[in-house]
Amino acid sequence: MAGVRHFSLAAGLALSLVACKRGPAVDAAGSASASAAPPPAPAPSGPPHRAETPLATGPIVGAIAGQVNVLLEPRDGARRIGYLRLGATVERDGDAVGKSGCPGGWYKVKPRGFVCVGPDATIDPSHAVLRAAARVRPDRTSAMPYRYGFVRAVLPLYLRPPSRAQQEKSEMSLKAHLQRWQQQSAELNKVVLGADDVAVDSRGVPLVGKALGDVPSPTTSWGQGKLFGGDSDDDAVPFWLEGGKRSIPNVADFKVTGTSVFADRARRHTGLAFIGSFQMGEEGFSRRFGITTDLRLAPTSKVKPDTGSPWHGLELGDGKTAPPLPFGWVRVTGVKTYKLTDGKAKERGPVDKRAVLLLTGKKVAGPDDYYWELKNGQYARASQISAVLPPPEWPEAAKKGEKWIDVSIDNQTLVLYVGQSPVFATLVSTGRDKLGDPKTTHSTVRGAFRIQSKHVTATMDSNEGLGGSQAKAADPAYGVTKRRGEGQFWLRDVPYVQYFEKGYALHVAYWHDVFGLARSHGCINLAPLDGKYVFDWTTGEPPDGWHGVMLGAEMGQGTVIVVRE
């Protein structure tokens, strides 16, 4: 587009990745689009590897239940400072410090706190449940700690490999489903390039100028085994399911008798996380089953794998590989720039969705909208631009030189600051009712807060509050949301969750790619790469082996977050 200067690198480097179905693009004029500079997700040659040996060395405490709390003191009722997740191991002191309210003994774990050994935790590194759950440990180097998929048709969650008769009894219209699957499986479970297809540097930060999919093995080339968390399409049935039996107890929240074939069903649109898969033979209709993070089995013919959005924001500061503030991202398609003359807006040319535009910071009234003035003298409709601007006033954290987070609901942007210096910016999706009353609408709460708890992953319900066993991980005031009677959903293992107020959190949304537009139920949605980057940047890293940490006096104060109009 002649005469229009969008932000691009002097050496011809693009600030974005090559376009794909779900990602940003670079327009013909070379304007930088959407993705190009921050967060994680290692360049994979396959899914994350999770060794089936304890993470900790020496004496350990291992989690053999969905959640094992770490308490500040060795007694019932002591304050919870964090928790372990099924399969995790942490180092401990050699001997128990007491047995009050805990017949198996309280053990001091590293770096601090106490765990009760008993039905939920063990000191035996060879415990069968601990070995079976070794792959449940999340991959903390990746923006997608597990492999994910969405239920496309109601399915049973089996506890052991089901026979033909058991499947026919548990699944309605199974014959018709399997016929359709046989004809359309390749298309039904096809994926597009996602978060793990972004080329990154040694820090896990996306490489400027690299094309989307420029990694050794793009996810689009993975087989169904890898897409559901396995190492290959030919992974063997795990040891605890050999012979069609289950040699370990049911560890899911949904409790059943020991002879049950399955535990609960998953409704359509449920998000599931997977740690592996295997394919049965003719005795099981030759179906593939994905292993969920609570060691249940889901027939993958009824689950659509998802690779997350490849979108990510920009590291700021050097003025060469990223634009200076103020700038804006084009948040929708079909956007044009204009010349404003005599009260009329004359079109100058199109710009791509998520292209970066340099702004003067001046907003003016046009014939039919407000417009941002661009540094090249042209204008763009303000309603179509997510502007990255300095805050209207500096919070105390900025004045003290601390780390803090600035979120603008109007612009759907998030900026990380150290003092008054911006270090990273991206697009987010806040509550879909934007500036409504958070008590009565799906709007994000506004104000200044501190991050209260951090969770590597957490299960969320339809209002994005913690659900399932991990609800106990937060203080009673957190993670409890009021259901409003609308369509419900259930999302397993939402990555990189950081609660800052009752029921409100920063977290990855692996299920959409409309960042820059408000759409959540109140939380602040981040793309996978961004969510990992922000999680690692804020204070209060969960200690090695821990799945979540409650911030405060004992574990350190959380980072300040300011949510404003």
C-alpha cells in the first residue's frame, strides 16, 4: 500500500509469522502482522517427553491422588501454601515429624511445607499409581503442558480397555458412528498449525522472522498417537491396563465400584487433556483410546484434537524488533486506512488483521467514528484497532519500580511493565460484556489487585472457576463461581492460571483464537505462548514438582495487576 508506513523491521524482517488458517499474516505492503516475539513452546519433534521415573532424587513424597495439599504446618487445619498433582514427586526430609491427625506421618518437603502420607501420598517411589501417573506431570517447557482435544459427541470415560460388548452397551448408535469414522477419520481429526509450531529461541521466545511451522516436526504431520499425548501411533497399552484389566484403583473424582467399566461421561464441547494413547485390536473395534490426566480412557473417534492458537505478542524495549508505544494491532478483518479531509474519510488501502500500526497517540472524530492518527499521517477506525498505550496514570507499583501488569478492557490489550518501562505486550480476551457490572454480567472485574495463586493447570467450569479436585487448591474465596444457568462447559487442565480476585484469573485459552475481542466469562484469556510467558514472568513460581502455589506472606507476594477501562 503506497505511502503507508506500518511498523516493519529495517532489515526486512517481519514482525509476524507466515499466515495460516488460524494465525496472523503479513500483508502485501509488508506491515507486521500479529505474531512475533515473546513466549514459550519448544520447537517439538513430537509431544513432550515425560520420563516414568520420579522427578526428585533421594527420599520423596509422591502424589497418588488428584491433589495433595502442602500445608504450612504439620497439622490438620494448617494453612495451605500449595499442592502437588497426581504423579508428582518432591524431595522430603528423611523422617516424619509427627503423626497428629495423619497416621502415615507428616513429612517436610522442599522448599517448605508439610505433606500427610496416607491414601493420597506415598514415600514409596515404586508405588504402582505413582509409576502409572508419571506421564501426568505437565511439560513446563511448553505453552501446551498436555495434548488437548474437545468432545464432539457424548462419550463414556472408561476405566479399562472396553470390549466390543461393553462399548455397544455404553455408546448409543455406535455402529453408525464407527461407519462414519471409518470414512471421514482423516478429515474429522485433522489439525492446523498451532502453538507448538512456532519456532523459538533457547529461552522459549518466538524467533523474529521465522515462519509458522518452521520447526522439525509441525503438529500437522503428527499421527493420532502423538496428537493425543503418545510417543507414536504404535504405543503399547500401559502396564496398568495390560490384559484388558486395570491394576490400579480409579483416581478420578467420579467414584464407582471396583468392578465398573467406566466412570462418568463427557458431554459435547468438554475440553480434555491427554497424556498418551493406544489402539485396541479387533476385540475393541480397533479403536484408539486417549488416556486423560486422571487416568481414564476416552475413545478418540469422538474427540477433536486441538493444537492451540499460534498467536503471540511482542517483547518490547529495543525499538528495532518491536514497535515503540503507542502502537496498535488491527483486531478484525476488512480494515482500511483513510485520509481525513474536509470532514470526509477517503480510503487509502487495506491492512491485514493483526498488522501492527504505529500511532501518534492522537484520536480524532471522523464522519462516522473516532479514528487513530497514524505516524504516516493516515487514520484508522479506533473501533477496529487494539491500541497499546501508556496507562492514564501510573500505579504505586510503577512508581516503586516493581513488576506489574496493565490490562485495558477497551483495547483488549495486556502490557507487562517494570516500573514505567514496558517489556511485553499482547492481545487478550476479557469478559464478553466488557465494561458491564461483573456481579450481573460476564464482565471482568476492574481495579488494582495482586495475583493470589498460580496453577500450572486447573480444571475450569462454564464460568471459568476452578472445578473438580483442584477447587480445593485455592482458598475458599477463590475459584468458586456462581452458575448463571446458561450452557455449561467443562475444561480440563486449562494452562497457566493466575487468580487475582474471586473467580477471576489470567489463563491460557486453548479453545479459541479471537484475541483482541472480548469473549470470556470474566477471566482474562491469553494465547498459549503468551500465557506461558506471563506465568513465567510474574513472581511466585511454583516450586519444583508443585502444581500450584498460594501466594502471600510465606510464599511471596504476587505481582500487581491493574485492570482498567
